[in-house]
Amino acid sequence: MVEPLAQVCHDLGGTDLVTEVSRSNEVELGTALEWAAYQGAMNAFDMDCGQLTGEVAGLHDRLSDSEEKASNLEDMLQQE
């Protein structure tokens, strides 16, 4: 979690958000940056979850295919 958070903080440095918030006092700036970093990390987490969900669906499909093939092979063996 630290690496994505560090990347988000680095990416935020060049945005209009930092320019706008830097006009505020230090406490507001710190809070805004923490919130922005949190949001960026959550977006990265959501993307990772979406990718893993897709991989799980693919693995489930492969498992179903393998089970069907195994069942067909058992049927062929019983017929011999």
C-alpha cells in the first residue's frame, strides 16, 4: 500500500489541486493532500479489485471447462 500511495503523492504534486490547496493554511493543506492521496489509493485499489475479479471469472470458466472435459473422458472410459 505504501508504494501506490507514494506514487499518488508524487503524481498529485503537479496538479492544479496542489496549487489551489497551497493557498490554504498548513492544516488544510495537509488534510487536503491526505484526502487526495487516500482517494488515489482507493481508486488504485478499486482497479486492482476489478482486475482480480476478471481473473477469478476467467479461472472459474477454465475450471468448468476442465471439469466437463474430465467428465467426458470418464464417460469415454466407461464405454470401452
